[in-house]
Amino acid sequence: MTMKHFILTMTIGAMTLTGAALANAEVSNPAVKDRMDLMGTIRGSFAVLGGMAQGKVDFDADKATSAQATLVEAAAKIPAKFEPNEADPESEALPAIWENWDDFVDHAAALETAAAALDPSSLETVKAGVGKIGASCGGCHQTYRMK
Ligand code: HEC
């Protein structure tokens, strides 16, 4: 898969996962539900930016700015939400997270950095920034989330 295709797949995948919030209702461990909900927030704000980049949603600088702010804030919360090694039958988190904790935190920081680097002021700059964000989602999921 080429990088461009990968990013596109990630973006589309992120936008079509709307069922995830419902599935979370079956999660009995509140710590696991919490971290999944954080990922849901991340997906939601990324989908706003990705949708604009793909031309599926009209570009709106205010909406892009607020989606970016949400994404940066949520990325910063990943380490705290995932640090407790909590389990649930619904969880897709792999044990590798807690075996390679520093690397997992680096992946969270990579998302935060990529999200902070996006310039939400124009469609061109959103398009330019969204790929790196998508790559950071995939970079972490590949190692730390069940397929
Ligand atoms: C630092 C690692 C990391 C990064 C970066 C990351 N994720 Fe995740 N994500 C995970 C892990 C681990 C899970 C599985 C959590 C669980 O099921 O307990 C997950 C789960 C999800 C889920 C499913 C949530 C649910 O309700 O089950 C979605 C959607 C998601 N991520 C979207 C994204 C998007 C979009 C990005 C990038 C903008 C992203 N993630 C970046 C690690 C990461």
C-alpha cells in the first residue's frame, strides 16, 4: 500500500467508524470506556479535518481551528488514559502498550506534534497537514491496537 493510499484509507476509516460509540456501551470497565471515548473524540476531530481535506465537507476555518484544538488536547491525554493496564473483553488494546510504554508515549507525542503543526487557516494548509496526522494514527494502531 502506498503512503497516499494508506492515509486516504485511514481518513475514510476514521470517518466511517461511527458505530464505535454504540459498541462502547457494552464496555464494563470504566477506565477502558474512558480511553475508547478519548479515541472517539480524536476520531471525531480528525474526521472534520479529513472531511475538509477530501472535499466532503466545506472548508471552514473556525471549525478547522476548533477541531485542531480538540485533537491537540485529546492527544495530550492519551498517556494518562492508557497508563493503567486495564482490560475489558471489548478492548482492542494490545499488551505491547505496557511492555513498551515509552514508545507508546512517543507515538502519542507524535500525534500531538502533527496535530499542533497543522495550520487550520486555509484548505491548502489543512490538506498539507492532515496526512501526517493520519500517519501518526496508523503508526500507533499498527503496533498497539488489534486489527
Ligand atoms: C499512541 C497510540 C495511538 C494513537 C496516536 C492513536 N490511537 Fe487510536 N487507539 C489506540 C489504541 C491502543 C486503541 C484501542 C483502545 C482499546 O480498545 O482499549 C485505539 C482505538 C481507537 C478507536 C476505537 C475506539 C473505540 O471506541 O473502540 C478509534 C476510532 C481510534 N483509535 C481512532 C484514532 C485516530 C483517528 C487517531 C489519529 C488521529 C488515533 N486513533 C491515534 C492507540 C492510538
